[in-house]
Amino acid sequence: MSSNGLYGAATSAQICFLAEKWACGRLNVISYKRGELKILVKSSSAAQEISMQREEMIEYVNKKMERDIVKKVRIVTNN
């Protein structure tokens, strides 16, 4: 694997960790790829709650990463 591939994987892992830390157990992060953070929530009401706080989550992660890396959050429900 190239060093760029390792850097990308490490960056994705760090972003996923930060998103889960922000959420305090309210969601599970599925993946991060090309600016999109994909998360799993347990119900449609949880999805609505996270949807209203999505910008806050993006700002938190981007601030911790010290760059605007997360552009979008896609929410998937576990129904």
C-alpha cells in the first residue's frame, strides 16, 4: 500500500473516531470517504435529532482536524 493510501486510511479512521466521540454513543460511524461521513442511527427519531445537529458535528470534526475535510453527513437508519 502506498504511503498516500496509509495516510488516507489513517485520516478516515481519525475522522470516524472524532465523530463517534462527538456523538457520545448516539450513533455508529459506518465510513468516511471523499468528504462524506456516513453514520448509522437506531431510529428515525434519532436520525431527525442528528440531522438537526449535523452542522455542529461537521464543525466539531473539521475543527479537530484543523481543516475543512468533512463536507456532508449521510444518515442511515437501522429499521
